[in-house]
Amino acid sequence: MSGTPVRTSGRPLHGEPILERAFRILGAFAEAGEGLPLHTLAARAGLPKSTTSRIATQLIGVGALERLDNGDFVVGLQLLEIASLAPRGHGLRAAALPFMEDLHRVTRQHILLAVRDGHEAVLVERLSALEAAAVKYRVGGRLPLTETGIGIALLAYAPEQVRDEALASATDAGHIRRLIATIRREGVCAMTGPNPLRTEPTTMSTVAAPILSRRGDCLGALSLVAPDEGRPQVAARVALRTASLAISRTVGL
């Protein structure tokens, strides 16, 4: 028998490290500023309420969680302070932000910056105008590599094994392969899709470009998300490609 703990009915067996349980609790929060009562926090983490309460109290003690007057738990500021030190996200964000702000001022839409973490894209910055259509993206949120333009831009330069595994589970692998080929040839791609936050049919357009180092490694990706107007995205493609190249030069790796 291996020494790996096995979960049954969402409950950890004896032997699961407390650190893993703590991260399951922290990972239960899905929205920015979300407050969760103990029973919801326990259910999302797949832990007994007594275990959740004990670990949550310890997390409060180190500032990773906070508790509101109504008893709900929220993510603590200590996590924000620590996360801001992450070199892959913070360094790239600092280099990209001036160019993202320029794109934001011109387009008045959503400008996203993401890095790859395994088989997912992690959003490290988002600039959005008040009048822009609502979208389901948040800083720190994770996106599948095969379902968004920014994810496909990252997937285009992911290791071959990651790319093959992602494509194996994709609903339209052929289309994604064509987008990957376009990115590797032109440095940018455009795609359209429905907006899941709108009840009426609404199509969104995404233009995305990878940010590459001088060695050709993918540091991250940049994208513009806006309502689809049914016109070729020539100007947006040029703007995203120009911004991604400028960010690459600024990072200087």
C-alpha cells in the first residue's frame, strides 16, 4: 500500500497534511470580497466543520483569514501582501501595466494579463472600463488554457506534453490547433464566443498575444476582450502584437 491519503465522501482520512487542508480552505473562496459562513466553507473545502473551524482559527491568527462581525470568513490582507511578491506575476505586471493602461484608454474595454500555471491560466491583472460589458474574469482567477484567447496564447508556447494533454480534452482541438499555428506564425490571434454572464445572446471578441522572452520562453499573455462587432480585428491585432513586443523588451529577459 502507498502512503498517500485517500478521500472518501469529501472527507480526508487520517494523515492528510494540515497544510493541504489549509489550502483547501483558502481555495474555497471563489469571488473577490466573498464572505463564507462556516458550513459553506467546510462544504467547499470538503472538510468536517470542526476541522474547518480549528484550521480557520489558526489561519486568522496568522492573517490569512479574517472574520466579519456576522461570523463569515473572508480572505485576509496577509495573503494579498504575500501574493504581491510572486515574481512571475508581479514582475511581469510591473512591466506590462503602462502598455495595458494605453490599450485601456484607447479601447475602453477589458485588458487582461495572465501567466500559465500547469494546465491553467492565472489572471494577474485586469483593467476594465465602467461601460465595458460584464465578464467573468477576476485577478487571481484561473482559466482553462483551451477556452479563452489568452489561454490559447499561453498554450501555444507551453511544453509539448501540456499542450497535448490540454488538446486531448478540448471539444474542438482542430480549431485550437489552427489558432496556435496562427499565434506562432503571426504572434497574435482573434476568436469569438458567447458571454456566460449575459442571459440574452451576446458574443464577445478576444484578441490575444503571447509575451516572449529573448530566448523564446513564454512569460505570459495579453488580451483585449470586447463585444463582437462582426468586423475584422485588424487594429486590435496590431495593437496587441505591438504591446506584447514592447513588454518583452521592457522585461529584458
